Amino acid sequence: MPISLKFLGGVRTVTGSCHLVKCDRSEVLLDAGLFQGHRDEFYQINTTFEYNPHKLNALLLSHAHIDHCGNIPSVIKKGLRCKIYTTHATKDLSKLMLEDSGKIQEEDIHYLNKINRRLGAPLRKPLYTKKEASKATRKFHPLSYGHRFCVAKNIFATLVDAGHILGSSIIVLDIKDGEKTVRLGYAVDLGRKGLPLLNDPVIPKGLDYLILESTYGGKLHAPIQDAEAKLKDVINRTIERKGKVIIPSFTLERTQEVIYFLNSLIKNKLIPAVPIYVDSPLATNITDVFTFHVDYLNRESSEAIKQGNSPFEFLNLRYVRDQRESKSLNSDKRPMIIIAGSGMCESGRVLHHLKNNIEESRNTILVVGYMAKDTLGRRIVERVRYVRIFGVEYELNAEVAVINAFSGHADKNELLDFVTRAMPLKRIFLVHGDLEQSQALFETLHGMGLNVYLPAKSEEILLD
């Protein structure tokens, strides 16, 4: 049987990454990400599989973001029996992320079913519960970077550092086909050079084929150093107004990066030593994982933690777990910085802080991540005059500042550099990008004379 590659999710979109590799008597799945969209589409796509989970010989997980790991409990419920291979750090982070996903789904369904009971509509169930999510990680089998391992008959896997988030991997598959071996690289998501905390992405050698993300295939990022300078300016002018800085932040990686930069600014006396609160139990637990898995961090951060100088611990930084303490921040009139989830302002404790601070012009809402269309975060970025929070309209009088330099995804030039250094390649498949960005990168690579392809969802391609 020839080697085939089927594109099941995360194709011409940035959500729900999932790809199937098949060869003689072996089937291996690359990621099982959660498709995120409107409720009916969410349930239909995440419960419909174009493969038999029971027949899988292995599932390889690149990293712990929900759009890559979030549907693993559903696949297990549908019959997955094989091991799930990933790094030690990704296993620990995925447990936290999946449990949180299950908890959110249970809460969402509980609210929806209240309405359905009143309307006489059918009751719904979550894709999976927090308990089912917790059990899912028992199937995780951790591997170290650089360790070549047989994951299925005629398929060997090696994980190398993707430099995207803690423990993230580029997956390299060596697939035997008779007398020859085909080498496939899976670089979805790919990090950037020079990010704080993390090592630079490793460039796999000897690849025949490459599956590559294209999230920012037509865009360029500002240097990461710009993030620290802009952060300093925003904080200083807000503190001068005696205001609060509210930072909606993704709990995994972005929160830790912001803490890292705040530590640096305070240590160098570039901002006042105001109270800083990380108001998210999940972000607090994730930060503990960073501290535990120091060997996945770059040398500077790893040595600092080992020597007792953790960038995640300093005098005026406090991690808030208790809900009462979280609520007390709203009546505290001192200038302060509050980092809270969720990143797109669609749920979580940040909504309470926005509700209580958005109408005061002395305050600042600092956006440090991507805000998707139709989210409260996007409406804030667009500076809509009135925004709705918990069903009530509030006037947006606070300053809105946006720092785009924090992105953990490679931009156009970084993707081109990666491809150039990974050459020669027989073919490049572009995934994980909105069509506009994927098309932009396709045209650039095609213009360089490279054999590049933009697959469609459910398309299956033979690898020779």
C-alpha cells in the first residue's frame, strides 16, 4: 500500500488541526484539535470523523493548544485505543487545558439546557466532561526531543523543538515503503527566533515533504523587543493617570511572556512597582508547569529558575486563585496591573474586570493577542463605543492599546527562512491559516520555484 496523507482539519482555517498518515497496515494521526466555531458547527465537526479511531496505531501530538489537542477526549470516546505520543511538558499542559475545556463545555451545556427545557427543545450533552478530559491524558506516552521511536509498523517518529510554546514539537516521521524511506515533517505551529523563555525552532534535515503552517503567511511581525518597549509606555502613562491596566491574556504562553517582560521592566526600574495580579487559576497552574519543566526553557530562563531567580516570581506579583480575592480587586482603587483570562474576552474573570473598569478613562485595556471576529475582544480593539458584557451595555471610555509583537507564530519571513534552511524538499503542503494568508504564502513560495500545494479539507494525497 502506498504512503498517503489525508488533511482532516486545520486546512484553510486556523482551528481543528488533524491529519492522517497511512502506509501498509499502519495509520497514524497527527494532532486531534478542537474545531472552534458556532455551537451547531462545533458539535457536528468535532463528532464526525473520516477515519476509524479504533484502527489508529498511534496519535502524535505537537503541542498543548486546544486547536491541536482539544478533541482527543472525543476521539477516545469514539474508540481510540492506541498510545498518544508527545513531550513531557505537553502531557502536563494538555491535562490542564483539556480539563478546563471539559469544565467550560459542562458549564455552557448547563446554561443551554436551562433554555432548552423552557422551550421544550432537546437537551444537549458536552463533547466531553472535565472528568473524561482528565482520564484522556492517561494514554499519553512522553518522549524526549531528538529520540527516534517506532510508533507503528514501518513508521518512526522524532520530536524536535518547535519554539512555539513550552514543549511544542515539530514531528518528523520516517516512513518505510519497501526498500525506500520517506521523511515527512509536520511544522504546525512553528515558533519564532528570539522569543523570551523558549529556544529557537530546530530545523529538521533530510525532509522529503513538509506540512507547514501559514497563520501569518502574508504578514510580518514587529521585533519581539518592541513588545517590552510598548508595554513600558502603556503602563507608565496609565499609572500617571492613577489607572488600572487590564490585560486579557491567553493562559498558556502569553501570560507567562507578559510576566517575564513585567519582571524585566520592574527589575530595571523602567515602570513603577505597582501591584500585579495574575487573576486566573488555570494560568497559575500553567506557570507552575513552566517552573517544573525548566529543561524545556532557554538557557537563560532555565538557569535563572534553578538559581532561585524565577522570572515568574517577584515582590509585587500575586497569583489569584480565590474568587473572593478576585472580586476584591474591583473595589481596590490603587493603580495596578491585572492579567486575566480569557484571551478574547469571551469568558472568565476578565469579563468582571472589564465590566468594572471599561467606562473609566484613566484605565487601559491592553490587548496582547489575536482577537477573532465576532468576539468582545475584537469589538474592544475596534473601539466600538458601546459593548455588551453579561447582557448589559457599557460605554468604552478606557484607553485601548494593542501590542502585536507578542505573537508566538512565525511570520512570512520566518516561514521562508525555515523552508529555505530545510531544503531540498519534494513538496510543501500549507495548512493552518485563513485562506488569504495561506494563499499569500503559496504565491511567495511558488514564485521561488518551489513545489508548494494548498490542500482542501478531506483531500488525500499519495507520497512517493
